[in-house]
Amino acid sequence: MTKPMTPVESLRAHLRMVDDELNSRFIDRADAIEALILGSITGNNLLMTGEPGTGKSDLADTFAQCINGRFFKQQFHQMTPEEAISGPLDLAGYKLTGAWQRLIDGYFPTADLCQWDEIDKTSAAVLGIMLTAWNEGTYLHGTTHIKLPALMHIGTSNANLDDPTGATYDRWLLRVIVERLDDADLMKLVKLPRPPAPPAYLSADDIRFVATLTPDVRIGQDVLDTWMEIQQALRVDGIVPSTRRAKKSLEAARAVAWMDGRDEATVADLAVMRHIMWLVPEQRNRVHDRVLEATNPHARELMEISGLIDDVTARLNTADAEGNRAERTRFGVTARNELNGAWERIQEISAVSSGRTRKDCDALATRLPELSARVMFMCGLIRNIEAARSAVSHEMRVSA
């Protein structure tokens, strides 16, 4: 008989459902989804940048639908007035008290989750208000500073911020660049059925409760040593994040461990630093390399396997269009050997991994069977695509 989950285990399970829900709807957005969930349970803001049409706002909208709470969304432009974000002035209240306040109910000061689109266009009229909200989590309501209930602020921008002082950019602890989909992922996207609106898996108060649990996750000396080594390596590269940013990266690592059901963080949990420690977009790739080299010895190998899959896909299309039968057969034999080796290595890595690494293994493993079957069929190794799929499925079951 299955043991019933404790309330804490149930909350963790529901957060994982949010993760699964979003990953089932959005192709190649695992980093942004991870950052959304971690930001909500640690109270840290997320900035997503990328070209128009890469799904940043849609992802934030869908995440908000998974949370039962008050959601506020505003697209900035250079003339955005304060009443658009804080509500109209309370004229009736002024007549009674002689003090000016705004009718904030239904606006950002009362929201559980806030989304700000095109933050690079924040108007001068609201910039000061937003900087205080993003940094201190407070709002000046009349003459009183009130604590904002927002779990986090989600910012999106189609362009890098023109922010000479760094004041705006530094308010976003978590940063993710949302890239264009490659051709293979674009094909997957267009084949996805249009799903109904997601359910609300948990409430804003549930997430606030989770936020009280993650600080209890222990950080061992080995993790602290690696955390310091990453910072030292970044300093060699001329990348020097603030002390506040470095400390908060440990909070995020605790949250990663908690999500994985552990009460002590591991070195691998520090991989979340790749979303935190770069200061400008030009540093992103170098920070990713430094962090993954220190925290995840398998990350680079999995990236190489992903590149191999992309390369075989591209070569398969070329061989089918241009190559003669002999060339296609030679390519098919070579590609099959490469893909079989990749499959075996993915299984080996998955067996000794957990958390994000295992998810990456699972994502790669789902790409291989159909590609292997196409190679066998299109290169003449098997004359029927269904027979090829059956053969590949049998081989993979035997080797798993």
C-alpha cells in the first residue's frame, strides 16, 4: 500500500507538476522554467530577454495560471503613467482625510505575482517606484511604506537594457536569455496540440510556506569550497558579481536541493549560479562554462551529445536530398553507430545523476528513437519505417 504524502511532500509534488506542465507546453525552455519556479520560492526576481516571438510573455502568463493568486501584468512604454500600475487617486478618501492615496486594489501593490513586459521602456514617471518595488519589495502608499505581497517580479525585454548605472539590471537576480528554437524544435512546436488552460496546482500562500522551508537545507563545506572556487575563476575572467548576488546564489542552491527532496545541498545544486553570476549578456556563456565545469562534469558531455543529434539530423536531411544510395547507406551505418553510442552514454549518465542532469538525459533520450528509426529507413537499412521503429525500440529496451 502506498504511503500517503505528508503536506510538505504534497507541496513539492505540486511544484514538480508545475515544472512538468510548463515543459510539456514549451519546447527548449527548461532554464527559464527552472528560474521561474526557483524565483517564486526564494522571492527573487527573474529577467527574461530575447528576440520578439520567443514566448517569454506566454511562458510567464502560463506560469501565473498554475498559481492560484492575484496576477498583475503591465507592458511598459515611455509614457506609462503611475495610475496604470498603482491605480487611480482616491478622491473620496482625500475629501475625508485630506491625504492623497491611490486605490491600489487590483493593481501591482496587491498582486501575488507581477509580470512586467518591455522593462527597457520603463517610463521616468514610474521608474523610481519600480526600482523600490523590485529591490526592496515595498511601495509608498500615501505616506506609508507597505510591504508588497508579490512572490516575485517577472520582467521581459526584447532588447538588452540600456542601463548605464546598472540600477535596473541589478534588481533581477535570475537572468535567462530565451533563444530562438532550432529547426528540429520548431517542428516539434508546431506539432504540439493546443492545450487547454492549465489548472492552478497550488496557491500563492502554499509557495510562501515553501519559502520558509528552503533555508533549512544544509550547505556543507564541499559546497562552500566549490562556490568560492567558481567566484575565484570568474574573477580571473574579469567577472565580479556583488556579494549580495553571490550570497543569494546559495539560497537558490538550497531551493534546488529542496525541490529534489534533499535536506542538504550538493555541489551539483550550484549549477543554478549560471542564471545568477553574469552581469551583462556578453558574460553569459563564460559564466555558464565556468559554473558547469565546477558543478556538473556531465553537462558538457550532454551538450556534445545534443550537438551530435542536431548534426545527424542535418546530415540525414542532406543525404536524403542529395546522396546516392551507396552514400546514404554509408552515412546510415556511421550515424547508427554514433547514435547507439550516444544512447548508451545517456543511460550511464542518467544512472548516476539526479535533478536537472537526469532531466537533461531524459530529454535527449526522447529525441533518439525516432531519429534512429529515420536513419535506418531513409538510408536503406530497413525498408519500412514502422519496422525501423520497432527494431530501434527493441534495441533500446535491451540496452536500457
